[in-house]
Amino acid sequence: TPRGQDVRALVMLSPVEKVPGVHVSKPLTYMKDRVSFLICTGERDSFDKGATKKVNQYLTGSTDNKENIFMREYPTKYRGTDLIGRRLGVETNIMNFLKLRLKSLSGPTYAWRDRKNKLLD
């Protein structure tokens, strides 16, 4: 959807604090009270330089949503999608997070519904 109002959960693998022209704090400030987050990172990731912890601080610093923000560190040097498929438990943690934060939700607000493509009408 245009503004992402249907986003309920977000998994971040080795997030960075900023890339040229984009700083992560602004979108995270908007989303942190509306979305559940799982942040995954390698403990020995030499490229991280504290960025993952800063992203976690943006999310947990001034919000009432702290119970919906999780950070997991894994005993590895890998980062990003390289964390997947290494038998570190990343996939299991992601699946459990998504089941808890999405699949177990109930009520009309959370019910899945198909949308018509307005461009096809």
C-alpha cells in the first residue's frame, strides 16, 4: 500500500544507520510505534561498527512499543543475508517472530483480505 499501513512486522538483517542520502532515523521514528521489529546481526561483523545497536536505540529510545522490538546477535562474522543458511538459528527466530507478530493476530483489523487492483477496473 502507498503508506505501508498494512505493515505489522519487519525483520532487519544487519541494518545500517545511514547510506548516502538516506538516514534511517526518520522512517524508524514513523514506524516504531506501529510495527514489530526483529533485528538480527553477527556479533563479530567487522563492518557493523555499532550501527545495529544505534538502529535498536532509535527504535527503543522513546517509544511505548519496546515489547515489540527484538534484537538478536549471533556468534558469527557474517552480515545481512549471509546470516541465512549458516545453522545459527536465524531462520527459526525469524519464523517464530513472524508467527507471533503476524500469524497469531486476530480480529477484523488483522484479517487477510485480497484487494482489487484499481488500475484493472
